[in-house]
Amino acid sequence: MIRSLFLLLLCGLLAGCSKENTPIEFINLNQDFTLTLNQYLSDEGSYPLIRVQTTNMVNCSNSTIRSEHHIDINGINMTIFEILTEGDCAGGTTYASTEQEVVLPDGQFPFTISISEITEFIGQLIISEDSYQLVLDDQEGINVNRKSLQRIPSQLIWGYIRSSDLDVSELYQLMIAGLSDLAVEKNDLIAGDYDFFNIYENEPIAVNNAPHDDFTYHFILEHHDDISGISDYFKHLRNNNPNIDIQVQESSGIQF
């Protein structure tokens, strides 16, 4: 409020400010931020994706974070400048956020995140064949929601199939019947968090944002690189079973 009054007074004194010259509304940066390590899917493979968002909701559902990202073989630098809305406030609240995929080879890379060029957090992003890890020297002043992930390998399919008329064993038989020439079950992944799904020791896999009940079968498959054949198979499965719900995603980001 004090900042807004000051800006109005300054505009009056200079007699040069107008609504047209200030199309972006800036919101005070007195916020806590949360850092999360996610997974970015692409045709070239999976890579780390770093997401920064406000820990608490902010006013205006069209709020976002103004930031700059610089990524190369020498390291990753993210600078958070302000929380803003473009145009009029749309009402409501949201978690303002920004994110950046990190397409780099396996290795250890210096990582720096600066908040409004004042507070700086330094660490490392470690990318390996099987996992990603974000290590900060000092976490005081920033929340870290998830700092390690298992890496999704190529040629992987995951998802779920659900019907209120069939139990899990029947759903399994229905789905797997026509897949023998296209994909096989993937049972050798390391237990851990893969962002889109979780694998637990001696427990069923859990696909995120999917129902967990006796009528839902969660699956992870390794395919034989016949994307068009897999797409046709799931279309056929849906067309011939209109009462079932099937959600499928592939490691390149394709959804069937």
C-alpha cells in the first residue's frame, strides 16, 4: 500500500506517468518460495525440470513470476525478480510459478537461484543415467519440496485402466491381451519417485493423479518402438470398450 501511494505521488510530481505506460501491475515480493525438482519429457529423452513457486497463494489467478534463466555447460542460474500480473487482476488466488527444463548431459553442474538479486542460494544439480539430485549448500530461507528423482528411461509407457464393471485382474487381461507384440511389463525399475509415478518396494506401482481402488489397474510397460502401433491399439481398446477409462503416457511426452 505504501509503495502504491509513493508511486502515485511520484507520478503526480513528474506529470509524466499514465496508465498506458504501466501495463504490468507489480505485486510485492514479500513471499516465501518453494523449489521442486520435476521431470521434463522430450523426444531426446527425459531431463530435470526446476520449478519455483510461491509457498502461499497470492492474489489474482493470473499472477506469475518474472524471472530469468541462464543454462549452459558451466551451470544453471535462475533469478526471481517479481510477482506480477499482465493487465487487470483476474480475481481469485493462485500459486505464482516459473519453471525451466535443464537439457544438459550427465554430470555435476553449479546451481544458483537468486531472489530479487538480493538473496542467493548456491548448490549443485547432479544428473546421472538413473537419477537427478538437487543439492543446496544452505536451505534456510527457501523451501525444497523435492530434491531427488529417479530418471524415466526411454521407450516407457505408464498409466491406468479403470472400469466399475471389472476388477483389476480382468482389466489386466483386457489390456495386456493385444500388447504382446508391442510392449512388455517393466518390472526392473529402481524403487523411487519418478514424478509421474512412484515405485515402492514389494508394493504395487502408483501412477500419479489416478484412482486407487479395486477397479483401477496401474501399469508400466516397455515398448518396442512402434508408437503408431501402440496408439492404434489404445484407440481400438477405447472404441471397443466405451465404459472403461484409459489414461496413457509415453516417455517422450506423448499421451495416447
